[in-house]
Amino acid sequence: FFFFFFFFKQKTAYEIMPSLVGSEMCIRDSYNRDSWNYVFGLADLKARVGVFSFARYNPVFFDEDPPSNLSQVILYRACKVMVHELGHMFGMKHCIYYSCVMNASNHLEEAAIKPLYECPVCMRKLHLVIGFNPLERYKQLAKICVTLGGLFKSKGYAKWLQDRAASIEKKIKK
């Protein structure tokens, strides 16, 4: 996958997607049909291309005062939507089973409450599609969260991932 950055006025995600090979990150606001105001992201499950916008993840977009940790807020929110859209690019649909990064979100509040990780059902789907060692994946993701710090650590993701890895290691030793 590779990423393009665009800094233009609002465009439909469908206008952008035909030219993609991989995934695009936008600074501009985007939407997918005239009846919608915007989308956080959009992916084509069959073509395995996707697009997502940073625009609505920046409090400045809504004329709000930027928090002191603005770059952390934007990075944290962007990672959630990127993980979600990459899940679609791997053929996964919206999750309806648990609280999951693959849950649909139609506004910032919905996006804010979903976790940064997949639920067990979606984790298994992802495992079947790309294959990976779950224990190593949890360890590496925990390491990334600790390195990134800020919201990735304060929201408890690093600890949750570390606990998940420890739980798997404990079961392996039995």
C-alpha cells in the first residue's frame, strides 16, 4: 500500500478512488454521495483501495481551540480510521458483534468510542486473510503504542495489548 496527500477542496471519495493503487490520506473533507455531508473514509472491498480524510479529526476544522496535544489527537484519530479502512481493503465489512475498530461510525462521537483494535471475530477474519502470529502481533502493537505514548498509552491500548499477549503466553505454557 502507499499513500497520497491532497490539500484541495472537498471532493467525492469516488472521484479520488479510481486513480488509487493502495490508500490515500486526505487533508481535505470528502464525501461519497451528494446526499451525505462527509465520510471519514471509504474503501472498495474488491479493488482493495481506500481513502480517508484527516479534516474532521482536527478540532480546528470545527473552529474549536486546538488542544495542547493536537498532533497526538490527530494521529490517534487518524490511526483508528486508517486501521478501519485497511480492514475493508482486506475484505472485512462493518462489525456488528462487539465494540470493534470495524464498527461503522457516522459522526465523531461514534468514532471516539470505538477501540483501536479488532474484536475477536474480526481478528480471526483478518488472521484468515493475511495470516500472522497473534502473539507476536499483540506484542508488536503494544510496543508501537508505548513508543507513540500520549493517547495510545493513556487510553489503555498499550496495557490492553500487553495483557492480551500475556494471556496468550500463559495459555501456551499450560
